[in-house]
Amino acid sequence: MPNSFKNFDQTSLYRTIDQLNFSVQNDSIYDIDEDDDIEWLNRPDEWNDDVRMKALFAPFRNRDINPLHYDNKIKFWKQAIISICTEKQILQFDQKKLEDLFTRKGKKPKCLELVINELLKESSISTREECLKPKSSMLANMFNKLIWSPLSWSTSYFFRASSSNGDSTSTYYSTSFTPKSPKQNANNSFSCQSPIKESDFKSYVFPYVIEAKSQEILRKLQSSVIYKNVECVIEYDRLTEYLSEIVDEHDLDFILKYLEVNEKILIVSSKELDRKLVKFCFNSNDKVIPLNEVEVSYLKLKDAFNKIELECSKLSAQADCLNKDIKNQLMSGNKNTALKILKKRKQLEKSLDSKENIMQNIETMMMSIQQADTNKTTMDVLIRGASALKEANKGISIEQIDDTMCEIQDIYEQNNEIEETLTRSPVNGKSVFDDKELNDELNQLLSQENNKANSTFNMDDLLNNLPSIPNDTPKKTDFKTSSSLIF
């Protein structure tokens, strides 16, 4: 996020003019204390520059002086407002709240009115009243944007201009209108701001943030539903407690109004049930429907069950106390008193059994109502499945199936005949070779193979035919060379 604020030139002429104007103005208005009050994690880099922040905290001057840095200042504050509201999960704000949020070293910005008007102009924010208007059609949106909005703005501008007392500090300038030559005040500074009383501050919201938060709340409510025919209704007090972790009570009231305007929930005060109820749609794309008799009856049964359950717990506690009294009386020897207490305990137990039976009947009835929705859903699914199957089998008859199967059988039989025919001999079903000649040739090959096996070299026979090893030791003899061999 800090990188998004680096589009501002630190050495600009705009900054120099601001410094010159500050030297003429009352410096006590823009004095900066030592302590930084704001708690803002994604603060821009410019926030640590005292001189730069003096320029950004100052009121807007005539855009004709320096249009580039006038627009950069607008852009800085737009991004700053979006950043801090997103970080702190601020759903609703006004000018005073923003000034308090952006308090820096004890000083507040003096230029947020025009920035808020710019955000309104580009529809980044809207007033609470505008946000709570029901979503209209495309034609109605075009009418509001092209005709009604410019007309209402013009009327507002001329009304504010006519109510001015002529002083430049009280003249109202809209965001789309910048004065050509505003009067210079006594401090030689230009101001496009109009003083507004604290009671005149309007509350604003980010429409996309409200939409996202409302969808989050709606999904959380829908996730707790099992039986949609009776569990899409919740008590208002229980709803507030259930959603306390994701939104505070003040913002919850606004979001519930937003959902009600867009027909996603219905807030009713039931005289029969004597409490405030909230009914919500089961699917986010659907519109909520009014409370029906089934839901009212189910809530009455639930109230009766809870009431009888409370009575049973009280009767059970009383019976336990009577048991202790009986034991104490018997230990004290007061048998008659113990007998009376015992009769009273029997009556309580009888009443307790009766109430428990009633509770069981009520619980059975509640479960039957819950199951009715499951039965209805199952029936709807079966009907749709039967219709889909019927549509899938459309154009298919039993006769067609029988004819097709017979045709397939005929094709298989014909194929078998073709294969059998192909395996036959081409010469009148007989072989072209004489079987006797084939057998004689086969026997001849077999005898040749046997003869070849008999003529195979046998190592064992060779070893057996070798001469035996002599047992005598050979003697040494003198060898005389014949003279005839000497050359």
C-alpha cells in the first residue's frame, strides 16, 4: 500500500508555494507536536515528512495555480481514505471521523471536504441514504445519472451560493467547479473550503464494502440452516449475539437495513410471538418471502417446548429438595410429616412425567415438520429425475427395441456363417495333400532325429576306453648320443 502514494513529486513548485503561504499564515494553526496520534499500519511514506504533510493538511487552493499537484493532493487523500477505512474495517464515516482518524501530531487535515465530494462524484462512496435506496433497473440508473444527479447538484450548488454572505471563506465550491479568481483573505491565502457545522456532517459508506459485508453476514446465516422450511427465521437478539464477532451493533443495524431494502431479509415484530424476528433467504440469489404459517407454528412449538423444559427443570429441583426434607424428617422421627412430604413429591413426579410426555410429543411434531421439507425436496428430485428419464427415452418404443435385437441376432448369425465358410478347404472340402505321404515323411524325419541322437559324442564312453594308469615307478636310464648324430 505505501507504494501507491509515491506518485507525488517531493520537489514540486506546489510544495514551494505551500511553504511560502505557510510563512505568511498563522503558524500556530499548523504547528506539529512531537507525538504521532494515528494508528495506521499502511501509512504512506509522505506521512513522516513534516513539511510535505503541512502542504497536504492545508486547505485546497485555486487549481489554476498548479493543476498537477492539486490533482496529486486529491489523489493522495482518496487513497489514504480508502486505505485506512479498509485496514480498520470502517463501514461508516463522516468528515469529522476522518479528521480524527488522520490526526497527525495533534493536528487534523483541513481539506477533506473537497476530497469527500470528489469521492462522491466518482461513486467511490455514497451517503447512507443513497446506499439504502433499492437497486433500480438499468433505465432508472441512466435517468438518475444523466438527469436527476446533475439537476440535484445544480440545485444544491445555487442554493448554497445564494445563502452565502459574500465572504470568500463561506462560499461553497463544488468539486466539479473551481473558482477562477477567488478573493484573497486577510492572511493572503486562498481557501476553497466552506465552514460546516458538526451537526451538518453527513455519514458516508463504501458501497462495495457494504455489499461484501452484507454477503458475508448472509452466508454465515445460511450456513447454519439445515431445514430451510423452518430454520430461516432467527430472533433479532440472538442474531445480534451470533454476528457480534464480525460486525459491531451500530454497523449491523445499517447492514440489516441494507439487506432488507434489497429484499434479502425481512425484519418483523410478531405480536403472536411477542418479539422481533429476522427472516432471511435461503439462497443468495433469491428474494426473501414473508413469514408463513408453518414457520409461525414451528416457532410456537419451539417456545412451548422451551417453556415446558424450564418447568420440568424446576419440578425436578423441587423433587430433589423434597427428598432431602423426607430424609431429615425421618432422622428427626417425624414420620407423619415425612409421609406428607412424600405424597407431595409423588404429585410432583406425576406432573413431571406428564410434562415430559408432552415435551416428547412436541419434539416429535417438530421433527415431523422438519422432515416434511426433506420429503418435499426428495419428492421434487424424484419428479425431476422421472421427467429427465422420460425425456431421455423419448422416441424409443418396445417394438423398436425388439426389431433392433432381432436384426442384431441375424447379423451375428450371418457373420458366423461367413467365418465358417472362410475356414473350409477350397478343393471340395478335401485336402490337396495325401495323408499317407504326409505320415511317411513324418516317420522319416522322426528316424533321422533318432539316429542323430545316437551318434552324439558320449564323454562317459570315451573315458571308459582309455588305458589304465601304470603302477610302476619309471626308472632313470643313461642316454648315449650316437656318434653318427654328431656333426
